[in-house]
Amino acid sequence: MTYHTLLFLLVAVAAVAAVMARNLLLSALMLALVSVGASLILFDFQAPWAAVFELSVCAGLITVLFVSAVSLIRHEAGAAENRARFYAMPLVMGIVAIAAWFYAVPYFEALENWARLGARPVSLGTVIWNIRRFDLLGQVSMLAAGVFVVNSIFPRRKKQK
Amino acid sequence: MINSFSTDWYFITLIFFAGLYCMLVSRSLLRQFIGLEIMSKSCLLGVISVGAKTGSLALAQALIITMIVIEVVVVAAGLSLLVKNYRITNSTDIWSLDNLRG
């Protein structure tokens, strides 16, 4: 079993732990572990820029957002959940894992034969600034929309009469 | 370099299913977001795996950076809606959203 597969296994185990954790804070931290594992996989794929983004934004910023949201809500305010469904998760995951091993893996192997090489290797800068320049406009407008949403949900308090 | 395409996608399937299961089973809004995050993480891994397979890693990286930025906006907006909803209904149950009136 290679390092690469072990990283994927780490991400899968952390994902199951994030779903199964009873404590929401632990769940958020496990989600951060999923992000760290994904970023290590990106490094392994020799995609360092995406890995750095993943590590800083997903493992850092999103975890902070989740932890602050958990701290703003009380634990007992959480929904009365049926824990039996969560305890059944390893069983369901095991069934899915076995079924996927027999049905999905041959499909993925067939897909692999369909893979064709891309046109030519270009640098990340060329892709971002020249080929997919329109995406940048979308990203900036999404960021502006996010700021607008947060600003409109939590308006500045006015003096009450 | 890396030739375990089908193994990668096998694990990606499992990670995606874990997120989907979380979203299906849980009634807490926060857990729903965690499930969504896990699903988006598995999609990210799928994009980079295909990018490595087809030799267009730069394009895959650009797409992933776009995806991460949008993910942050979605999480920030969603969590702020969650906190606002908690202040109004005093609950994070997803069915408490049913009480809203336009």
C-alpha cells in the first residue's frame, strides 16, 4: 500500500469520524483533518498552489468559521437526533465499500482507458490569467455577494427607542 | 508517477458517500454543512485526479482554486444564516426552518 493510498484512506477515515462524532466541535476538527489530508494528496499530485489554498483556506479559515459557529450555539439547542442512524454508519459504509469494490472499480478502470492527454502543458498563471480569465470575474462577484449576505444578515445595531 | 486511478476513485466514492449519508441522516443544520463540505472535498479530489490523469494539472489547479473560493463564500453565508436562525428560533433543527413566514 503506497503513501498515496494511505492518504486517501486517512481522508476517508477522517470523513467517517467527522460524521460520527457526537460532539460538534470534534466534528469540525475532523473536517479540518479531512482538509489537511486532501491538501497532502494535492501535494502528492504535484499541485502545490491548490494544496496551499486548500491548507490555508479550507483547513484554516473554514475550521475557524465552523468553530465560531459551534461556540455561538448551545449544545442542548442541537436537534434531537436519532443516534442509531449514526451508529449504523460503519455498517452502511462497509456495505457500500464492498459493493463499490465489485461494481465501481471495473467502471473506473474502463473510464481510465478513455482518458486522453490534454492539449499541452501550460503554467498555472497562463490558465488563470489568460485562459480562464472569466472565472476571476465570477470569483470576485461571489466574494462580493458573500460579504453582502453576511452584512445584510448581521446589520449594525441601531439605537432602540 | 501515479497510476492508481481506479483506487483513487474508489476512495473518492466512499468519501462522497460519507458526506451524502451525513446530509441524509442528520437534522442539525451544522452537520448538514459538514456533510456538504465532505462532499465538496471528494469532488475536489476527483478533479485533481482527472487532471493528473489527463496531464492538465494546471487547469485542474485553477478549477480547484475557484472551487475553494466559492466554498468559503457558501460556508460563510450558510453559517451566518444558521446563527441568525438560531437567534430567532433558538434551535438548529432543520425543521425549524419550516416556521418561517414570508
